[in-house]
Amino acid sequence: MEKQDKKLVCKDCGEEFIFTAGEQEFYEEKGLEHEPVRCKECRQKRKAERMKSLEQLKHN
Ligand SMILES: [Zn+2]
């Protein structure tokens, strides 16, 4: 069946975001069963924060 873009609500900011058909296919390919819970922005923010704390660990 053809996939369709899905509207999801971000867990962090509460904004709606689109889980595109392409992304759904990517998730399936990777064997990920769960839909994303955060929008792209929040995901990037979290990633940046994680990188920052890793950097700090390195410097300590
Ligand atoms: Zn968000």
C-alpha cells in the first residue's frame, strides 16, 4: 500500500509536524517500529545538546 504523510504532535513543543511517506519508509527500512515523537527541530536541538555535553566530558 502507498504510504501517506502523517501528522504527528511533537512531545517536546506540542507542535504538529509531518512524518512524511519517505521518512516512514526510511524508518521501516531501519526496522524502527516506533514513530518519531519529536519534530525535526526538537530532535536537532536534543542532538546539539547531546553533542555539547559530550564535548564538555572530553574537556573535563
Ligand atoms: Zn518540537
